[in-house]
Amino acid sequence: MSWGIDLWDQFDNLDKHTQWGIDFLDRYAKFVKERLEIEQAYAKQLRNLVKKYCPKRSKDDEPRFTSCISFYSILNELNDYAGQREVVAEEMGHKVYGELMKYSQDLKCERKHHLQEGRKAQQYLDHCWKQMDSSKKKFERECKEAEKCQLLYERLDNDINATKSEVEKAKAQLYLRTHMADESKNEYAAQLQTFNREQWKHFNSAIPQIFKNLQDMDQQRTVKLGETYRSFAEVERRVVPIISKCLEGMVSAGKAVDERKDSTIVVESFKSGFEPPGDFPFEDFSQNIQRTGSDGTIGTPKNEGGKPDPKHSISKAKNKLWLFGKKPKLPPPSPPPAPPCPSCPSLPSRPSLQTPRVPTERLVQRLTDMRSLRPKVPTLRALRRGAPTLEDFSHLPPEQRRKKLQQRIEELNKELQKEVDQRDALNKMKDVYEKNPQMGDPSSLQPKISETMCTMERLRSEIHKNESWLSEVEGKQSSRSDRRPSADVNHHAPHGRESPEGSYTDDPSQEHRSPPQPDPHEFDDEFDDDDPLPAIGHCKALYAFDGANEGTLVMKEDEVLYVIEEDKGDGWTRARKQSGEEGYVPSSYVDITLEKNSKGAVTYI
């Protein structure tokens, strides 16, 4: 089927059809553009979602639980998936939309050229027809004029009254008109022949060729649409394997979740290393009741000399278990009330802890309470809030401190090995320079070697210091395990048992018969085993304080201290220096900043 043969007279309809084809091409290009914009927006939203749920983390906040690691793996796979959607949008924009727009411009230019050629051919044919029609009309007019002249000549020639001159004039006029009619006839014949020839060319050569070009153009447009349809699908089909890998990665991340491993990590993260408290002893309040002979058969047997049964020994220390109860508060010793300068605020007064006479039972109770004091274990959340940490990690529980020290020792050993390798390399290079002076000056390497040696010495010192701290922690843990209480099935305290309150006695009956005489060295060792209280904030000294009295802390102006116990309303705050020294300072002498999530976080000025 050919447009030039079958549609030789449908120029206007072909004009409309080709215009519709270009409009349809532009419409499809607009569809592709909107599709790639959707892909771009989808990829952008996916990336924003990944960024929202995968914030920047420090090295210490790296996820360790398999559920967290799997979730972040899924986020990474989703990020890759978003990248593939961006690839789809990019290739659609480049290979489909871009080519469609370029082809649409070329197609419009080609159609315009073909239609212009068709219009020119039609205009030329119309021009030929007008010339032929003009010559035809002229020939018709000349023939009519010649007929009139012939009739006039015949009438004058038959009229006897007409003069000879009139007849001759009419004859000459007839001859002239006849000659003009013959010329018009020849011109009309020539124009008619020319028009017929041009019309044949127009409908048998020019128009078929133009319509054939339009037909080829329209068919090529259809072919191009089919190619872009396939390209539109191929663009996404090419990324399907990569997307499948992303989805497989998400499935693998889900399978990698290990509940046992997560539970083990929880144990390793929060294990303090402290031994659990022992059992409470049975407190027999019926020891002083006078029993009859019959009562003695079913009551508690009496011991000789009125001494209580060691199996029913009691302790007057009635403190709650550490880690589960409130820590008894000890009022600090009263510091001097004199301010350092007239402009400084006055110091609050506190009741002195030194009394003239203290009953023996109260003293034993106080000593037992002090022995039972343990620092609260700081949680990881408190550490992540930015609580100040110490160099030896003494603010952490023993087990966590041991892990941190081991980790630091490993890092220092790695740095030391790097420095050793660098020193060996520099020494080898120095030997090469000494053997071949033309390659370099050996003395130029000496400063670098000296610097490396100093760094090595510093790292060795740091390793030795951390190893001493580590051995101290391990020694404390082993001593705690040696003193761990072992109660029998009847919950009787055997000889040499450590009580839950922390008091260690060799004879359980001493707790009931008479107040124990604590060994001062044992008492000090027990406090040495305790870890320091966790810091709940920091403070800056506004004035200098001499700390003359026992229990107070010397501080200089503008010195920064750790706050370990806030003011309880008595005007004194417990603080710790960078060196680890603790004591009380006046609350009005410091600018205190507690952690945001700490209870009662206020600022004293």
C-alpha cells in the first residue's frame, strides 16, 4: 500500500495524520518524563528514610547486637536499592526521554519540509492551470470578437447603402480579429499542453514521492516508538538482578539475627564483676526469754553460760542490699565557715560529726553502714550522655573496666608495633644511606628516628600503666571471688562467713554477744576495693577554697571538678578532682552543671 498512489488526493488528511503522530510522540515523551520524575522522587525519599534511621555514630556507638547490625545492613541494602531507582531514572531520561525529544524535533523539521514540497508542487500546478485557463478565456474572447466582426462585415457587404470605405474597414477589422483569434488559439493550445504535462508529473511523480516520504517518516516514527517502548522496559529489567541482590541481602540480614549472641553481648556489656550479696542471717529475738523445763524440750536449746547459739547469730547492721537499696547518706565533715574574701558568699554551717561520746552500739552500726557502702554502677546510657570519664576507667564497674583496659592495651600495642616497624624501616634506610651516600644523608633521618623512639617509650609507658591498672582490677576480682559467701541448705552462716552488709567476722556469735572490734586495716582495704562514685556533672570554681578541715577539698579559682553528689540542702557539694581526690566544697563557691537527664539538674551560681 502506497500513500502516493492510493491517497493521491488526500493531502490535507495526511497533513492532519502526520501532525497527530508527532503529538502522540510528544505525549509519550511527557509520560516518560513524569515516570522518571516519580523514580527520582522515590529514590530521594528512600535515601532520606535511610538517612533518618541511620544517623552518624561515633566509633563507640557502633552497633554490636545482631538485630541492630542486621537492621543497618537492611538500611544499606535499601540505600543501594534507591541507587538503582536513580539509575532507572537516569537511563530513562538519557536513553528514552532524551532521544524522544531529539527525534521529535527532527521529525517536525522533516514533516515541515515534505509538506512544503507538496504545497510548492500544488502551487505550481495551480499556476499552470491558471495560465491555461487565462489563455483559454482569451481565445474564447478573441473568437467572439472575430464572430462579431464577421457578422458586421457581412451586413455591410450586403447593404447597398454602405460605402466602399466602410466595407473595407469592416473587412480589415475582420482580418485583424481572425488573426488574433488564431494567435489566442495557438497560445491556449500551448498552455493546455503544458498544464497537462505538469499535471501528469504532479500526480504521477511529485506527489507520490512526497507522500512516500511522509509515509516513510510516519513508519519510522512508529518504529521509533516501538524501540523506546522496549528501551523503557529494558532500563528497569537491567537493574532487576541488582535489586534482587539487594532484597536477598535484606533476607540474609534477617537470617543473621542471633538471639543468643545478642544475649551474650548484653552480659558482656553490663556485667559488673561484683559478687552477689550473701544470705541474711536468721535473727533470733527469743534469746533473752526465760524458758521453763517443759518449754526447753520444744524451744530453742540454751547454751552454756547464757551464750547464744552460733547458728542463730544476728547482726545489728540492718542495711539494704547494695545495688538494690538506697545508699546510706553520710554527712560530710564540717568545713570552716570563713569565706576567702569579703565579696565571696558566706559558707553554710553543718553539724560536726565529732561528738564527745558515742555509744558503742551506734559506733558499730556506723562502721557497718560505712562498710556496706558501694558506688552505684553507672549505666551505659549515663556514659553516652557525656558523663566525664577517668583515664583509668575507675568510674566503671570492675568487669567493664577490665574490658576497656584490655581494649586500650590492644590499641596501644598496635600503635607500638607500627612505631617499631617505622623505626626498623628508618634504620634500614639509614644503613642504605651510610653504604651509599649518594642516595641521601643519613643524619637527616636521625630526628625522625629520635621522634619515633620517644613515641615508642611513651607508648610503652602507657601500656605499662594500663597493665598495672588491669592487674589491679584482676586482683580485686580474684580477692572478691575468694571471699564469696557459701551458705548451706539451712541458710546457717558457717565460720568465717562474710555478711551481706560487708562485715567479715570469724565468730558469728560475736555479732550477738558483744559489739565487734573492726580491724582498721581491714576496714580501709574494704573501701579501697570500692570503685569511685560516678560523676553526675561538672563544676567550675568561682573562688579559691583552702579546704582546711578534714573531708573538704582544696580548689583553685577557675578549676574544673567532677560533681559526684549534689547539694542536699546543706550548702555543700561533693566533688572529685582530675587526680581522683574527693571531698566537699561550698555550693556557693562553684558553678555546677549537671547532666540534662540527671534528676534535679540545676545550676548554682
